[in-house]
Amino acid sequence: FVLGHVNGKAKIDSIDPSSGNKIFSLSIPSELQKYMAKEGSITVDGISLTISDVKNNGSVALSIITHTLINTNLQFRKCGDELNIEVDIIAKYIETLMRHSVNNNCKEKNSSTFKYDLSWLKENGF
């Protein structure tokens, strides 16, 4: 889920047209890399896209289908260009919940010791 904010800039490292789709490889700022997930969402210049791969070197791959390419400004982008990016808000909410849990600031209505943890996230569909 994205809201139209800009969280940072990414740089196009490569564009590979060999797969039928164009594969854009983007360098992601280090502070935003933790929000990247394969098949997760990212917004690039206001275009909501799916991350096709997350690399160990801090980059992500986006597989851009022809329809998206010709109907957006991505058709004019080239290697070295900087793009505005927004990360998925759900990842940021989870981070906030987990931080509150670690700081013991989050309490359930009838409990003074409730903490959000990995088992709570799994039980609640995250």
C-alpha cells in the first residue's frame, strides 16, 4: 500500500530488455532497503510496481511489462537516472508496532504486559 509520498531516491543501475519485459535494476538507499521484499510493493515516480527480486547488494529488480512501460514515464528513463521512490506503508506500520513492543509502550486493553512479537504477527495475518 502506497500513499503518494516520496521516501527517497533510487538510481537506475541497468535496464535489461532481454526477457520480453524490461528489467530495471535500482540501487535503493540503505535506510530503505529493510522495506524491500520480493513480490512486495514499491512506488517509482508515482507508479505502483511489484518488486521481482531483492539483491544482496542493496538493489531491487522490477519487471516492467510493455503496457506499463508505454503508458508511463518509465519509457523515457535510462541508466543513471534518479527516481522518486515510496516504500510500502504496511512495512512501516509493522516496524512501528515492533518498536513499541520492544520499548514496552504498547498495551492491550486488559493486559499491562502485552507485546507485539513474531507469533502475534503470524497469528494476525502478517
